[in-house]
Amino acid sequence: MPDELAALGPYFAVGRHDPSVPPEGEWRPLRVLLSSPDALRDRAEQVQSALAAGAGQPVELRVAASVAHLGLVARLVAPAFGAAVLDARLLELDEARWQPVLGGPAPLSLSEGALEGVPYDGPLVVALGRTWQQGPVRGLAEQARSLSVAATVSAGNVASAVNGTAVMVARSRPDLAERALAMAAELLTGPVLEGRSEGEPGKNFRRLSCCLIYRAAPRGPRVVCGDCILASTS
């Protein structure tokens, strides 16, 4: 499974760890990030410094927190979505470990048991949405709110991550494109993400909020993400 996931792209790649062995080096339990406002603040401040260096000007912590949230959400959504598309496996990421590196997808590791997947009732897409509603994806949104990231923004970040993940699957595995885009469409219109976007995944998708990263751009014409609600007015 890890090799198949990694073949979809770097956001899908996961390592393996033994849960009986404490994290070593830069590895950290994901649950700490989900339960401690200080942990996400530390991450946001790292991102803030990097964005400010690139922009040549100060960047609001709220902006950096949204960008940090989007990157982490995309990192969690991708392997869970990929496993569901590849072989209808439901991954739970509660006990995942991660490394707080900058400049790309943060390394992520799961136990062998987590990689095997868990049983679920009903349609897989419903179960997948439920794990996001109740698990780490929700936890990240709750911590982001403590850094002034509005619920509409964090939900839009999740919607953007779902669309982006489906597009990555479709590009790397054209044979899975129809399945991936259909699953994304169901997730985006399901109870967790309903009303957070418009259009079709991979086609004319647009989130109905902004991740705020345009506020960290160097001075000059405003540049926004391609799926941003502001794109039509930029």
C-alpha cells in the first residue's frame, strides 16, 4: 500500500512506524498538533517567517495559520483519499506521526495496523467524510480557529484539498480518474463540505472562500489561487 500511494505523488506518500516505539528525531505525534493550540501556533509562526522572507514584508499570523492549515489538511486528505480510490480502504490517521518541515509535503507516517484500514458501514465515501468530520481534519480546524482562521476559511481549505487530491490522482492514474473525481464530487456535496464550493472537481471547481495567501504575496498586482472565490475579480 505505501508504494502504491507514493506512486500517486508526494502528498500521498506515507512511511511506517512501530506504535510501541516512541517518536525519534523530528517525528512528532499528530495528536499533539490536534490538541494543543501552541503546537499549531508554532507551525504557523514557522510558515509566517518563510512567507515574510519570500514576500519581503511582514505577514499576518492569521494568514500564515490558514496556509499552514491548508498544507496540513492536504497532507492528511491525500493518503486517505488515495487509499479509498485504490482499493476501497478506509484509513484512520488519528495515530499518525509527522515532521514539521517546510518547503513541501510534511513527512507522514502510519502504523502497519492503520495502513491495513478499518471496517466501515455504508458507502465508503460517507465513511471517509465521517472520519474527516470526527477525526484529525476536524481537530486541525478547531485549532486553526484559535489563530483567527474562520470556520468558512478552514472548510474551504478542506474542499480545495479534496479537489486538488482528486486532480492529482486523475493525472497520475488516468485509469482511476473517473472514480477519483466522482468520489470528490460526493465528498464536496456531502454533509461535511456542502456549500463550501461550486462547480465540478477537476473541471470548473471553485471554493467559496479564500485561503488568504494572496495577502502574503510581494507588493504588486494581486495574485490568487486558481480555485479561489476571488479569482474572477483578481
